[in-house]
Amino acid sequence: MSTHTVEEGSLPDRFRKLWDEIAPIGRDPGSGGYLRYALTEPELRLRGWFREQADARDMPVREDGNGNLFAWWGDPDAGDAVLTGSHFDSVPHGGAYDGPLGIVSAWLAVDELRAAGVAPARPLVVGAFVEEEGARFGVPCLGSRLLTGQIAPERAAGLRDAAGVSFAEALGDRPAGADPALLGRLAAFVELHVEQGRALVDQAAPVAVASAIWPHGRWRFEVTGEGNHAGTTRMADRRDPMLTYAFTVLAANKEARLRDAHATVGRVAVEPNATNAIPSRVTGWLDARAAEPETLTGLVEAVRAKAAERARRDGTEVTVVEESATPLVAFDGGLADRLAQLLHAPVLPTGAGHDAGVLAAHVPTAMLFVRNPTGVSHSPAESATDVDCAAGVTALARVLEDLTG
């Protein structure tokens, strides 16, 4: 039996108390956002906090070799386990709730179940996945992709951050790759996440169940030209990759709007990155998403073609590399319907990627969303009220009780 004692007070108050333990970690005082990159000091502190929470609840922690953490209530080798949790890492200057809300809520849901005297008939697992955002090593959902075998461990080991540190070096060892034994012991995965939109504001509901994740991916556009002096090179003589790049960004915006899809170029690298020099190389990353796979394919191909055509006019060259691609993920329909009826909650699609989207191809998977009154995510403006977060904990506890009973 756990020695952990559930704190007194209302659930919103208990949420706030636990939330405040991690809220300062990795927060940038200038932007108010978070710099919690995978396996850096702030995220390592959060991983230590995860282990403390597990120890307080007598839930032994196992790490899978890929950097993913799993705390077990019940026999880890028994099988038929129900997994819940999310991730700690953030995008640059991201919001507080994206990821950590699912982990904090999982601990509180365990507390709620124990306080109610619930004894799960199958193991219950709280998980923390590594590098979900892809902000450090460039591949989103890296930990869950490794766990499920969707990315080769050799490729993952060689991924490097902006400082040249490899994923293998950051882990301290070579990633272990797929773990069929662990996957085989999982009966379901439920991820609670802050809503990344404001549909729940319009529906006046604190919690929703996800139906599907749009297909999405990241493509790297490398444009090369001729570096030269900004003051002495005639305009007619230039081979400026920045012009090609700028046209590509505008083309992505136009093609996405024509298809009712989403296209974003939020990251760019320029060489030599000098004010008085024509660039020799510009690299930009396209994030593209759409409701249907065919729409996404058409969008990316249209942007690729327009970039190539503009490069011919500019005397530059364009290379396009697909860095990651996730197909349409329709969550287990029977499970989603079951949870929506259990919670009397609306069902919503999402355009954002999640570890749940990766695991859905291998394990019956569902997602819960907690209302975000601003509708803003990946930004310091991302928010959720303590009352709504408590409603999310209650919903998650009900779901876990139902799935482990």
C-alpha cells in the first residue's frame, strides 16, 4: 500500500499545489514562456520530480532505454496495463500546459482512485515521453517513435541539436529502439492534453474526447545560391537564395489557404547570417497539416513545385527533405465513443501531433482535451483554469477506473 497521503482541500486547490511545484522550472523571465528542451537541465529536473512523485506513491519507475519513463501501479510484467501520461519538453518559449498537464493530472488521478478505494484489476502506468515536440533534435514524438519502432535507433542516435550534441550523447547511451515486450503489455493508452484551440469555449464544456489527428509532417527546404557583398554586387548579377526562400513561404501560405489546410514556416537558418552579405544558403522548415492525406500531399507538392520554379528564375537550387511524416490517425472509435458516453463529453478532431497519435497504430488509444480559454498554444498565452484542470483530473480518473476495472 502506498505511503502517499492525499492532500486535504478541494481538487482545484490540490491541482494548484502540485502544479506550482513544477511551474517555475525552465520558465524564461523575459518571455514568460518555457525552455524545457529534451534532456537539458530543466527537463532533467522535471524527470527527477517525476521519480519523486512515483516514489511517494510506491510506483516503481522503469526507463525503456529511449529516455521514456514509466511508473507502475501493479506488476510491470503482468500485461494488460493501461498507460496514461504525456511529455515535459516544450517548444521554444512555449506554454506551461502543453505536455506537463497530462503528467500532473495523471498523478492526481491516481490519488483520486486511491482515495476512493479503487483497486485496479490490471496495472496502471504513468508515463513521460522524451522529445515529443522535436524542438531539440528535430523529430517530433521521438521517444514514442522509438518505442514503437517507427524510427530506426541508428537514425535517432545520430540526430543532433543546434550545438552538435547527438541524441545518443544526451541520453548517455545508445537508444535501445523498439520494445515489443513493453508494447505487448499495454492494453490501452489515454493521454490528457490541454486543448490547442477554443472549440470547448464555444461548446461550454471543460473536457472533450479526441476523434482524430490530422495527417502532418515537417519538410526541410534548403536553398543555395552565391554569397556575395551586399554593396558591390549588382542586382542583376545576384543568385540570392533569400528571394527563393521568401517566395516559398508566401507560396506555402497561399496553397494552404486554397486547400483549407495549414502551412507554417516558423524556423529559418541563414548563412552567413550577416547584414551586409548576400546569403549563400537559406534553410527553412515547413510544417504542413491537412484534414485528409491527399490534401496534405497536394499541398507539399505544390509548394515544392513553386519553389523549384522560382529557383530557376533566381539562379538558385532547392533541395527538399522530408524530416517526419505522420499519417491520419483515427483514434479507436469504440474507445472514443465509450469515453464520450462515460463523460458526457463532446468529440473533437485536432490538427496537432501527439505521442498518442504514434501509439494509436499499436495500442487502443484515446485523448482527453481540457478547455483552453485563450485558444492559444505553443505560446506563453496558453492557459487553463484550475477548475477546468480539476475537471480533467476527474474525467481521467473515471476513464482509468473504467479501463482498469
